[in-house]
Amino acid sequence: MTEREVVIRLRGIRNQFGRQVVHEDLDLDVYRGEIIGVVGGSGTGKSVLLRTIAGLQKPAAGSVDVLGTDVLNADEDTRQKLENRWGVMFQDGALFSSLTVRENVEVPMRAITGLDPQIRSDLADLKISMVGLQYLAGDKYPSELSGGMRKRAGLARALALDPDIVFLDEPTAGLDPIGAAAFDELIRDLSHSLGLTVFLVTHDLDTLHATCDRIAVLAERKVLVTGSMADMLEVEHPWVHEYFHGPRARAAVPDKPMKGD
Amino acid sequence: MTHDGDSANFSLRLDGDTGTIHLSGALTIRTVTALRSKLSSVDAGTVRSIDLADVTRLDTAGAWALLDFQKDRSADLGSFTGASAEAESLLRTVENALPKREEPPQQDRSFRAWLDRFGRRVFSGVMFMRALTAYLGIFLHRLARAVRHPSEFKLTSLVHHCEEVGLKAVPIVALMAFLIGVVLAFQGSTQLRQFGAEVFVVDLIAISVLRELGILLTAIIVAGRTASAFTAAIGSMKMREEIDAMRTLGLDPGMNLFVPRILALLIMLPILGLIANIAGLFGGALMSWIDLGISPAMFTTRLVEGTAVSHVFVGLLKAPVFAMIIGVVGCHAGMQVQSNAESLGRMTSNAVVTAIFAVIVADAVFSIFFARIGI
């Protein structure tokens, strides 16, 4: 097997709020084309980790390297270029409420100089359709959409510039099981066909099972362990064991996968 | 694959003999505009296939442009050749996702449709008045109930709201009225001096402040401060389903939210009006003394002799009505908030506009009424 390209490299990350240390000496590698799911108990800083990589939260120590760029020390232009190569979907979509869905998806595209407005609008329609929304949803305002549709629209905006990496914060939280399963499938399909690297933070064991190639467990202020679902079932750590062997886990992972799968 | 270097360049070459378009370079969102225009200049009949062997980078925008071109030339155009596995997969994904255009429902522009919309507006206006009346009814009913069952009445809440809408509004109301008094004295003196009738400035200030401006401007300030606060407070409770929770716990929103707020306004607005009257007269007296040399003693004498006390009552009589309007409008708007933040903002500003407008309309009605009965 060839050496895989590392697209996100975290080394020695330390995040703290006041005296409360959330991450200490945290290391993590994310490889190109994989879907990595980050899990952890409440308050273990899953979203903080996502915000750190996306440059929304400055860590107290450590280095963040995304697509070969040092996020923390990059100058304005380099950062701008980098931001065009990743997309973030926030929990409730975080759509701009004064714009229609189509205009929301067009926002990142406005940074491209010389892009014809008609083409921009057509491309936005394409993205809206790719995330499984109806054509007419493009004319609607975020307040007129359901929670699941807002998440899809948020994903369409994150995908507007064909990023290399997308960050998803709790992609299935607040969706009904059918909507959540459809969203899992959407993430999987898009990741495969567009060659996306997906970094998702979730609580949802079904999502982990259905979409993720690799799982990273946050506990004790660092990434305790990474590996496939099968690897997780072997881990002895009490929290990890409880998480992947609890009653809800048994429902999500009906058959214990074969070793070496 | 470097990202920046090749991102701006692609080239298109048409092989006339085989009817093949050779594309090379990056077909991305950065080059899609140029790609589209070059493709559209290619003569339709000559093209047999498109060769993608030299394409270094293809994204959804490039794939879309290619598929769009292919769709237009339909039958005689073969498929793409030389596409890499990823490009193949991307083209397939985009092809499956190509949006089907649907026409949005057309807005009818005929006169009939206009009349229909106009009628609906009028009707919703009438329903709005009806809803406000209903809220006034709820308030009065719950107030009567509170008199019969004093234990259900929240005195702490009332005192709290009296402080919020009354005490905390004193500085701004007093300052506003003081400045109005100053302005009236100054403007009045310049006009009346032409006739040598400076002393009548006292009557001008007294009548206009006591009868109209004191209470009207106080009500407008209170409408801006308090109607918005009522709407925001009740609206955010409505948004977080607290109102529904209250109902399921057997707590009546009318009794617990509306009565203390509107009653607090009913008690405090006349008091604020009185404070405004005093501050207005004080400002007027001060300015008359400085500008016209009318001493405070003379101002007082003139005030007591020349101004009927009925002006004060005419002014203060309006206060409870204004209070009721502001309170009912604020509470009603709060209850109309839906579960999103935009509606909270919209209803809050609606409440302020409606309350101020209604106060001014009520003031005009009062003026006509008092003029007719000759007070």
C-alpha cells in the first residue's frame, strides 16, 4: 500500500479557556480522500477541535498544517487561498438569513474573478441539486426550510468551490432517522464521487458506522485512539468500551465485524 | 497536481478531420466562463467527440460546462474520450445531479389579482384590530379575575415591571421634557417679541406642555422603550416554547405576563407624564428667565393666573389610554413571534412602529374630542 497523503496534520495542540484545559498535546493526521469521524463525550472539545483546524479558534500551543499550509502563521493571501479549498458546514447550516438558498451558495463563488453571473447561478443550482434539494428550494429563504433542508443547503454552500476538505459539525443532529440516514448516504456518495476528504464531528453512532472510514476518539484531552469501527471494538479504555459496546452501539453495529476487515 | 499554477489555464483545439475537440489544462470554476464561451463558438455540426486526455484538473463547474455543451448538441456528439477514472466518476455524478428547471408559480398581475391582494390586506388589517381588541379583553378579564382572586396576582412581578418601565425611564423622560420646554421658550420668545408680547410665552409653554407635548412625547419614548422590551421578552419566551410550557403547567400567560406588564404601564405612565410636565415647565421657566428676563416668580404668577388647571387634567387623562395601547400592542406582537430569530426582530420593530402610530392617532382623536366638548 502506498504512503497516503496527509492533508491535515495537527501536532501538540493545546486549547484552554481560562484555567480549563480542553486539549493538551493533541496529535492527529487526516489522509486525503478519507471520511474521518471525531467522537468524544460532551465537553471533550470536538467542536473546538474543528474550529481550531478551520482557523476559528487559535490554540495556545501547537501547529496546524492543512494541505501543506501552516494555518496559524500563514499570511492573509495564503489563508484566503486555503479557505477556498475547504468548506465548513455548521450545525444548523449557518445560512445567511437575508439571502435565498441560491444566493447563499453563490456567496463563496463571488470571490472568483471573472465568473459570469449566469454561470454562477447555474452552478449554484447544480450544487443545490447535488445535495438532494429540489430546484425550487433555491428561491427560498433559510427560515422557510426544515432543519434537514437547511443542513443540506449548508453543505451545498460548503461545496460551492469544490473544496478538497469539508468539515461537518454534527451533520445528523436533530434529524429524524430517515433524514439522518439519507444525509449519511449523501456524505458518502459525495466524498466518493468528488474525492472529498471529510472531517466530521458527531455523536451519532449510526453515522460513524455508515460513513466513516476511520474514527478518532477524543478523551483525556487528546486523540486517544484512531482506527476503523472494528478496531474501536477492541479498545480497552473504559469510556471507549462503554461508547462502542453500550446498548445504543449494539443497535448501530448489529454484527461484530470480522477481524482484519 | 499543483493547485495554483495550473488553475488559470486551459486550451481548446478542434481537430477538423476527426471532429474531435482536444481539451487540456484545468477545467475548473476559474476557467469555466472562458470554457463556455470557447465551446459556444465551436461549430456544432463538426464535433464528433471530446478528448479529455490532457485535462489536468476537472471540477464540478468544468464537468457541468462539458455536459451542458454535450446536451445542446445531443445526437451527433459521442461521449468523452480519454477521461481519467476520477473525471469519469465526476462527470457521472454531475450528470445525475443536473437540475431540472421548474418554473416558479407565476404571480398573477391582472387587476383582479391586485384587487384580491388589496382585499386580503384590508382584511388582515381588520383582523389585526380585532386581535388587539381581543388582547385588551384578555387583559381586562384577567385584571378583573386578579381582583376577585388576589392570590393569583403576582405583586413582585408588578413591582419589577414598575421599576423597569417607570423608574428607569425617569432620566430620559425628564431630560426630553426639559429640552422641549427650553425649545418652546426660545422659539416662542423670538416670535412673540415681534409683537412685544413676550410675557405670553408663559401661556404658550404651559398650554402646549401640559395639554399636549408632555404626555405625548413621554408616551412616544415609552412606546419605543417599553413596547419593544415587552415584545422582545414575551417573544423570546414564545420562541423557546416557554409560553407553551407555562400553559401545560396550568399557568395563564395573560395573568402571568400581560397583567403585570400592562398594569405597570397604567400606573407609571401618568407619573412619568407628570414628571415630564414639571421638567418641561422648569426648562421653559429657565429659558424665559435667561432669554426674556421673566423672573421665576413672575413666571409662576403668570402660570397660575393664566393657565386653567383643566389643561393638566386634559393631558393626564390621556395617559392611561396611551399606556393601554402601548402595553397591548407590545404583548400582542410578542405573542406573534414564531420559532425563528428573524420574526423576533421583525415583530419588535413592528411593535414600536405600531405603538407610536397608535398613540399619535389616539392623541388626534382626543384633540378633536376635547375641542368638541369645549375643554
